[in-house]
Amino acid sequence: MIKEKVIPLKTASFNDLIRLASASILPHQVMTYLIKFKHRGKIVVGILGVFRDYYKHYGLPVFYYYTFDENDLQVAESNYIILYTGEDKFEFSKNPKPGVSIPIISLAEKPVFIPDDLK
């Protein structure tokens, strides 16, 4: 059993989560992906990260996430978020498309290092 857990931080909107993901991918060309899993009647989509340059909390693991209704087929069936650069616009997709395609990795279950009390 893992005792150490990430710090869950729910974003105010899914747009905020996508902007965070795009900020980590566009300037540095780093491989970024979102994870998706079902938990307590919700679909949780998020990105793992760490606090940077924050005094003694440097390096703490965080999980930025947003939740959707479990019956949201658009989210449930998507494999990518397509981000249109130059606009604050994105779409869910089963396949990559022109623009920035951020993969969504579907997990069979919630990872043990993510707390159970996600809202």
C-alpha cells in the first residue's frame, strides 16, 4: 500500500486544465499526456506534475484534474484533446488531427497514489 499520495488540485474548468497541459508542451516540446479513469460515478481527467520553485515544497507531486459525468460519451470515448494554437479552443477526438494533439491515456482504475476523496 502506498502511503504517499499526490496533492489533488481540481481546476475551475476543463479549459484551465487544457491550458495547463498546453503550457507544459508548447514552449519546451516535452511529451505531455492526460490520464483518464472512472471513479465514484465520474470520469476524472488530469495531468501529473510537481510544484516548482515553491520554497520548501519544491518537488511535491500534484495531480491537476477535472471531473465529468460518467455518462459523458464524448469524454469517455475520446483518445485525444485537439488544441488549436492561436485560439483558446479545443475539441475531444478519437484520432489525432491538425493542431496540437494531446493524448489521453485511459487507465483501468484510479492509481493508488491518487487520493480517494476527489470531488
